Amino acid sequence: MNILFIGNSFTYYNDLPDILKNIAHSAGYDIFTDKVAHGGFNLGKYADEQDPAGQEFTEKLNALKWDYVVIQEQSLLPVSDETSFFSSAKALIKRIRSTGAAPVLYQTWAYEKNSSKLDKTGLSYKKMYKKLKKAYDRLGADTKTPVCPVGTAFYKCSLKHPDIRLHNEKDNYHATLDGSCLAAYVIFYKLFGNKVAPTFVCGSDRYKTEILRKTALKSVRRGRSAKSMFYNTITAVF
């Protein structure tokens, strides 16, 4: 299975696509991952075929037969400019489907609670999470595109396990390795379901990894798997 990621530093920090590959391999799935991700970029740049970022994405999209393309928007844009988010994402979803691949939305997380980064948004931690979730869920419903509830998993984990640091302490919004592992587990369960339990250990802490894995699974169980949603609409080898 081939999986392409499109986004920015919320995708390339800690090499999230590679973590997903390691998780999948530990569960017995043979997958290849790649990414088109640049710091601070929004989906509008990738949707614009005249922009170098858009040209790079088009070249990558056409270079291989992808089964899934995971779409990640700039971290605040779905809240600050939902119209732009919807317009760019819908254009990309249409292009992705035209190649036979299935688009998947990667719902990002709220900035760290009580941080200056969050304060600048004028939102509380809960409100930013809720607004992001609402925007991604609406887009998913409008386009019949599954949403990987990464932001939901972050929110749940931060409340139940505040001792696990998910946000980078230097900037309070990028993910730590634990945060990226949580994100990767969410995407794994959304794409593959839970028939086989992965054995990948994030870092060297098996106990913490198990907490992240279970949090991801619980967050995903509330929705349908991407595979079931697209089983009859794409030709993919699973």
C-alpha cells in the first residue's frame, strides 16, 4: 500500500509518515510512505498548480499509484478562514480522486493549554479543539472524506494523561515524539482498523506507547474506517 502525505511541519516533525510505516510494519502490513510538506504552508499553495508547491504536489501525485493521500491544513486556518480551507481542500480532494487514490483528512490539534501561542489566538484550549474538529468534520461530511481525529486524541490524552507531553516545550504547538506517535497511531487505526495489534514502541517506553495506542484506538472507534468508506469506490490493493 502506498500512502502520500501533504501538509507542513505538523506532518514532517519527527517524520510522522515514517512512524506510521513502522507501526504498520509491526502489524504485518507492507506500506510505502512519502510526503510533500513545507513549514508553514497551507493547502492553498498545493492546490495552486502555478505555485511551485502545487507543481511539486502534482508531480508527486502522478509519480506513483497512491492508495491514500493524507491531507493536513495549516494549524489555525480551519478556524481563522474556514472558507479558504474548504476551497483548497475540496480542489485537492477532487484531484486526488481523479487519480484513483482516496483522500483522508488529518485533523490537527489545539495549541498547548495556557501557552502564549494559544493566547494569541484568543481561544481557550477546548474552544480551539472544538472549532478545529467542527471544521474538519464538516469538510469530511461535505466531501464524504474520512477524518483522522488526531486533534481529538490529543485532547483526550491531555486531559486523562497530563504527564505525557504531546506539545514541543520550545514552541508549544509542534508535536513531541510522543505527540507524533499518537498522531501516527490514529492514522493507522483509521486506515487499517484494529484486526491486528501493532507492536511498535515509540522511543523506548513501552508503557507510554500503550497509552498512546489505546487513546488513538478509542478516538478512532467513534467513526468508520477509511477502508470501509472507500471499499467500493477505489481500486486499491490491501
